[in-house]
Amino acid sequence: MQNMLNHLIEVQTSSTSPLGCMAVLSGLNCCDDNKDVEELTYQVRNKTTEAILRCVIRAIDKGELPEDINADAYALMIDSFVKGISIKAKDGYKKKQLQEAVGLLLSNWQ
């Protein structure tokens, strides 16, 4: 999980690409003419959510997280953080600030 989040920060704050994530920053409130964009970005965001849930379930299976943890809620917490990274990168937060936040988030990951 830490590697994924750190890689995400690298991508989101890279000077070689636009800051943030298009699927997070666009397509949330489209007019009727652009409902296809809204649906496409929803699907992309949902795939991210599903991938994070699979990662959480693997961590539970490996004993990295308690077996009685609510996997759906934990995945939602991580997913919300992931999507927040793109917003904060777009707002100008620096890589070091985002990495420190990741460290705090993962402090309860065994």
C-alpha cells in the first residue's frame, strides 16, 4: 500500500504531467451533453476503488491488517485519501507534504 501511495504522489506531483488526476478533477458535474464523460470518469474512479479493496483483502489474508477489520470501510478510507491526493497536488501541496500524510495514514498498517 505504501509503495502504491508513494508512486501515486510521484505521478500526481510530477513536473512532466498536469497536476492531479483527470478522473477525479473532471466529470463530476457534467451537463446533459457530457453525461458520457461523467460516466467514463465514474467507471475509472470505481476501478480504483475495487483495486484498493482487493489490496486490503490481501493484507487481511496475509495478516498485515486485523482479520476483523471492515475491509469495505478501510478501502473507502484509503480510496478517499487517494482521490484527495490528486486534489491536494492540484492545489499545490508538495511531494514531501503528501508523503508525510501517507506516513500518518499508514501508521496503523502493521
